[in-house]
Amino acid sequence: MPVCSMTMEKRHRDLITSNRVKLVREMFTERVVSKMRGGLLNESDVEDIVSEESPREKAEALLSILPRKGPRAFLAFVKALREVQSYLSVPFLKAADLPEIREEGDDSNDSGCTELSENSRVNQLPANVHSRLCALLDAAHVFGDNWERVYKDAGLPVDQIDRVRSQSTPTDCTLTLWHGRMGSKATVGTLLSILRNIPRTDVVEMLQNAMQ
């Protein structure tokens, strides 16, 4: 009789391993941990992770604990990662069969058919619009009017901007942090106002076209 495994499936362990360098470099581990706290991670696990000194060490600690937390650990991790830094979850969503997450995607930016309006939250941007927005604002701009202006004008904490700057897609990270702090107040309408003030008329036009 087969024995029920209490460890993570090998294919899921392999996915984490193949993405480990990027996760260690870019993951906001404490925010991911807070999403998993009290469920998959107990207080001892949390203490072991957050007591590490550097962000990289915290990430390493979490990734080392996950394979020992059973077959449900991968799903819980990807769900938390998707909420905190959606772009980091993309390789897992593409490679793994996770219908539980896809079926919960009613307010995520993974859907390409979301009806977009100024009242939409920034985490509800359709995938193609989100990708185009990140491409436009991640790129260096002659006057520096890129994601950093959006970050500052959205009132996000200055002491975290260097960490955001180090991410591969700082615009995605900015939108994630903004929605995490402001919730329903982080709307496309507010984003448009910020972009008009910068001004980035090219990005404003792209968003307006997406709402037509």
C-alpha cells in the first residue's frame, strides 16, 4: 500500500529550486510569511524566518522550511506569493496545475477579460495592460518620470524604495505595495491622476484606450 507523503511533491520542490535565485533576490519574505502565518507556518517557523538578519537570509529560511511542511505547502506558498508579488508567482502558475488559484482569480490581474474602469483597483488590471504598463514605467526615462514618480506620488514609504528599485519589475512591485497599503483606494483613476501630473501622457493614453 502506498504511503501518504508528508513532504512536498518533487515537481513542486524542483520548481522552487529552479526559481530559488530570483526568489532569494527579490521576494518580500516577511510579507509572504504574514500571509501564511497561522496556517501553514506556525509561530516557531515564523520566528525562525524573521529572526534572520538580511532579506536574503529570511528568504533562504522560508524556502528551506517549505519542503518539510507537506504537500499543501506549495499551493499555500504560491497563493501568498501571488498576493504579495504577483510577477514572482507567474512561473509557478504556468508550470504547475493549480486550479484552486486560477478559480480564485476574480480580482487578480491574471485575467485578460477584466472590464477596466477608473474605479477598478490597480491589482485588477488585465494581464496585457499590466504587462504594457510595467514595460513603459520600468524603462529608464529621460526626465526620470517612471515608476519612481508613481511610487513617491502614491505615498509609499521612502525607506523601501531601494528594495523596490532592485526588483526586476519595480512597477509591479509598486502596484502591489500600493494596493496592499491602500486597498480599494488604489484605483486606476488615482493612477491616471498621478500619471497626468508627472506627466506621462503615453501611459495615460494606453490606459484610456484599454478602458474603451
